[in-house]
Amino acid sequence: MLARVIHLLPLELKTLLERLPESIQEQLEEIRVREGRPLEIGFRGQSRFMTMDGSLRQTADGAYKPSADTCRKLLERITNYSLYAMEEELRRGFITVSGGHRIGLAGRTILDSGVVRGIRDIGAFNIRVAREVIGASALLLPKLLDRTRKTLHSSLILAPPQQGKTTLVRDIARSVSYGLWPPLEANVWQGRKVGIVDERSEIAACVRGIPTFDVGPRTDVMDACPKAEGMMMLLRSMSPEVLIADEIGRPEDGEAIREASHAGISVVATAHAYDLQDARGRPVLRRLLDEGAFTQVVELKRTEHGIMHRVVSAEAMGRNLAREHPAVQKQASAGPIPALSGRQRADDL
């Protein structure tokens, strides 16, 4: 996966990272560059510090430390030599580049009346490597089917960062858009019109409005648009049958999902939460669950065997999970997602 982001790196970093064993290059998930501090990489859910000879260590002793000049060159490359053109991205604390790779930034914030307007003196970068895993949703998709309406149940996918949420919803969009349903339904169900609100340009990785990842032939993407506004725009203009959004959680997101639900549209969304009980600690998610906006909840977990999933149905959820959580454990279905394990580890972009 290093090859996907190598063009972003200054020569010094490129030369160093190319010394990594090919097996690790292929499983690279993160490159953390901090000025004057040890270079850290993430792969297979692990993190290691890197030395000048390409060896990896659990401790930072003797690790390579990027210079101020190296960090300056990296910033110039990821902003295409124009910080001004990236003003909005800098305000949000990350930049998404071609290919869907998201680069987190840390430094000194610029405040205006207490509101963050940007970041300067940037001294830390987190390059998160996006990847496309065709078939990632193959084992999960049958558990999300609404066989009465011949489409998907509205589903909320929960996981902490870097558990594969974005990779999963990308493949769900592709499968539903093509009409690649599980075998029993394959001959009688057609593909559905899919709308993706891609606020961070990570799901479809659009370049000039054109997806660079395969999200299917019946899919329309509202790129670099706030989720709530994008959902409403798609509802008004593109008549989607399935809406997909990543990392919901704001009150306006909840209102847009309610509008879609009332219109009979299936919504597949992700959110940061450890599990269902944790999600219910967030008022917006709790209200959506209590109102029945989502009829399925999927919990993702990274284990030594890969990414595992657990599906909780509406029958198990009821309308008061605070009391019913033990019963949920019995009624939930669980299983691995092999396509996201081993050499095909998923990103959470």
C-alpha cells in the first residue's frame, strides 16, 4: 500500500520507507511524521518506530526523526504548494488527497472569536492509506437485507477508528449499485440507486467529481459536502433508494436521516462508538435508535483473526437497550469479514 502514497513523500521519507519489507509495505495503514520526533508507522493494527536502516522497533530509541525541512516539503506536496487553496481543509484539521488518502494535521491553531479558522506551524502529519477491498461486505450484506422491500435495512455501523467502516460502506455501495445481491436474491433483485455523501472525499475518492474507487454504476456522489446538507440535496435532486454517509453524530445529521427515513429511503451510516451501548451514550444516536431510524446495528471489532462483525436486529434492540442489552447479546448474529483480514486489512477513512 506504500505505492499508493509514495508520490506524496519528500525524497528522504520515500527512500527510507522503501527500505521496509515488501510484506509490511503492502499492509501499511498509517505513516505518522512528527518534526524532530521518531517516525512511526501503523500496519496490521500495530505501530512501530522506524530506524534509518529500515528496521522497526517497539521503542523510540534510535528511531529516525524527520527534520523541519522534510516536514516543510511534505506540507508543500500535500497542499500542492498552496496553503491558501487548502484553507477549509486546514480549518478541519485534515487534507484528503487524490485516492481518498486522508492526512491529519497538528500544529498551532488560528482562532477567530474563539472559533478555529486554520492551523499554522504544522509539525505533525498522519497519512492514512486508503484502499479498496472488493467483496469486503460479502458476508455482512445478507444480514442487512430487507427482503420485503428487496433492498437494505437502514443500518448503523459502529466501530472505533481504523476498524474498516469506510471500506465496508464503500463495498456495500458498490454491491447494491451493481445489484450484486446474495445468491438467493441475485436473479430477481435489481440494483438500487445509491447516493453517497462523501464529506471527506474518502468513500468514493472523487477527483473533479468523478469517483476513483468503484462505487457502482447507479451511484451518485455528493463530494466534499457536509453530511446533513448533502443528504438533503441528494433527496431533492437524485431520488436515491439507498443513502450512505460516514461518521454521523451531529444533530443536523440526525434530522437529515429522519427525513430520508420518512421518505422510505434506506440509510447506511457509520459512527464512532465502541459498541451499541457506547453509541447510546451519544444523544443524537440514541434518539435515532429509539425512533427506529435504524433497524440494524453492526458492531465491528479488529481481532488477531481480522475484522469481525456482530449484527443486532430491531427485534433485539427493542426500544430500550439500556435495560435489554443482555438479551441483545443472545439475539445478535456474529461473524468474521475475511476480506478485511490478513493481507487485506481495511482502512477507516
